Amino acid sequence: MSQKALVILGIESSCDDTSAAVIKNDTILSNITAGQAIHEQYGGVVPELASRAHQQNIIPVVDAALKKAAVSLEEIDAIAFTKGPGLMGSLVVGTSFAKATALALNIPLLDVNHMHGHILAHFINEGQAMPNFPFICLTVSGGHTQLVLVKSPLDLTVMGTTIDDAAGEAFDKIAKIIGLPYPGGPLVDKLAQVGDPNRFEFSKPSVGGYDYSFSGLKTSVLYFLQKQTKENPNFIEENKADICASVQHTILTILFKQLTKLASDLSITDIAIAGGVSANSGLRHRLIATGEEKGWRVFIPKFEYCTDNAAMIAIAGKFLYEKGIFADQTVSALARLPFERQ
Ligand code: KG4
Ligand code: ZN
């Protein structure tokens, strides 16, 4: 007799995307995300506006996810939600919704660390190869840059992290200096594709261990552009693609230096990337090329599982469910949730 399928509703609301997903075992039935265009005019996410938009979006988004999955609320076995890290006001919306719904339906709650969700998105089953344990995941998002040693779905250790800005933050802040709208990362990526990555040289701050630093790069780009625009006010406009390609090349060189060092020190050859910046085409190409050179098996998420989404939260919740690790009604959102489970 076959075992009953496990149906999980996932909720993600840590930043500026309201997302709901329904999974059945390890396959996705639906994954619906509502973005928030309102922040564009401010050049960054405005927390108060984000939490208000989550409040407006959450019920329609969950409704749409259930409809697309053709699953009724009664068929859901558990609710997984992002407990943190993220913006407090945003997290509270998803957390409260998950708690209230789990209480009403009398089903278990699964509290997921957003960063674990990004990594465990590799286990969404779409017939692709999945990493073997242990593997290394370079997690690069707007708020984090981490080199994670993944020994099992529930045993994840940060081996290196940024001591200042995250890689996505570096993309976005430099994009802003160049005059690109928020979030600038995808636009830098697009322009970089037609630019010369070796045209300009920027500083590559190097830190000890497996850690990262990106704030020096941002400052070096700022000073360089200030100097150039004094001589030629159209410098940025005339050289935009080359600036973007050179900046992206520098960020990737910084990222890969520590990644290759860690992989070699630990003799690990299964290497994954995750998080919003893993959508970057230069990063994806460079991982494939480095993998060929070093004999790695590389794992690159599908675009829809790179940026924030609830499918990754649901799949991370599935691993908690299988181990019987449930949250209770006293659980609360944590803006600075420690990476390792307490
Ligand atoms: O993981 P994510 O969606 O949200 C956070 O948890 O932070 O990551 C968002 C970040 C932003 O900094 C955005 O600019 C960056 O990912 N990003 C990219 C690309 N797509 C998204 N950065 C560079 N190239 C891209 N194609
Ligand atoms: Zn994220």
C-alpha cells in the first residue's frame, strides 16, 4: 500500500515578495509570488510599506496558490513559514497568517530559516540531479553572502560570511551610483553581457578565512566614477556596459576566490549556488566553467527558485516535518534569526 502524500502550504514574506506555494512530497503544485513595485520610487525596500503590502497580498496569494494546486485547505497536512531572518514587519504578516491558519485547521506548523530555504530549494524535485551530502553552497542574496557546508538537510554550517555588505547589496548600491533603478542587480547583469569585464580594475578587498568584504569595492567604484565624471560628465552614460561588466567581474572574482579555497580545503566537489544573486548569468557561467576546470558537479537553481519564493520554504518545511520538528503557537518571527537551529 502506498503511503499518503504529504501536502505542505509554504508562506514566504521576509522582504518585499509575498509568496505562497503548495507542495506534494517533493514536487511543486503551485508557487505564486506577488512582488511590490512600490519600492522602486524610493531606491530600496521601505519596511513599513512592505509590511502593509504583505497584509494586502497574503490572502489573495494563498488563495491563488491553493486554486492553482487544486488543493483545498482541508487537504493540507502542515504549514511552513519563514520565521526569519528578514524585515520584522514583513515576517510578522506571514508568521501570524501561518499560526492562525494552522490553529484553525489543527495542523502542525513548521518554522523555516529563510537562508536554509534558499539552499534546500535544490531538493525541489523536477527530475534534475540533486547534490550529494556533504556539499558546499554559496548563498548570495540581497542581505547575505555565505559559504555553507551542508552535511544534511538539517545540518548546515556557515563556514564564511560577509563582514560588511552582501554581494546583492554591492550589486544594488553600485547600480544606484551608476543611476540604475532599484533593484539594480538584474540590470547590471543585463548591461554586463554587452560590456568588457577587463576594461576597468576595481579593488578586491581580501579578508581572512573564508569571509568576504564588499564595502571597499563600492567605495572604489564611487571614487573612480567621481573622478571620471569631473573630466567627462557623460563618462557613466558612455561607458555603462563596461562599468557593469567590470564591476560584475570583480564581484565574481571575490566570490570564487573563497569558494574554491573552501572546496579545495574540504575536498568537496559537489558545489551549489543559491539566493537572488544566483540568478546572475555571469555567476552561472563562471560556476559551470570553474566546475569543468576543477572537476566539480555544479548545481544551479532554476530562475524561479533563486529569488524569494515560498516553494523553497515548503520544501525546507518538509525536512522538518519528516523529523517531527514542529513549532507551536508561541513561535514568533525573528528579524535576526541565528543560522544554526537552536
Ligand atoms: O534572495 P533575494 O531575492 O532576496 C533576499 O533575500 O535578499 O535576493 C535579492 C538580491 C537583490 O540584491 C538583487 O539585486 C539580486 O538578488 N539579484 C541579482 C540578479 N537577480 C537578483 N543580482 C545580480 N544579477 C542578477 N541577475
Ligand atoms: Zn532571499
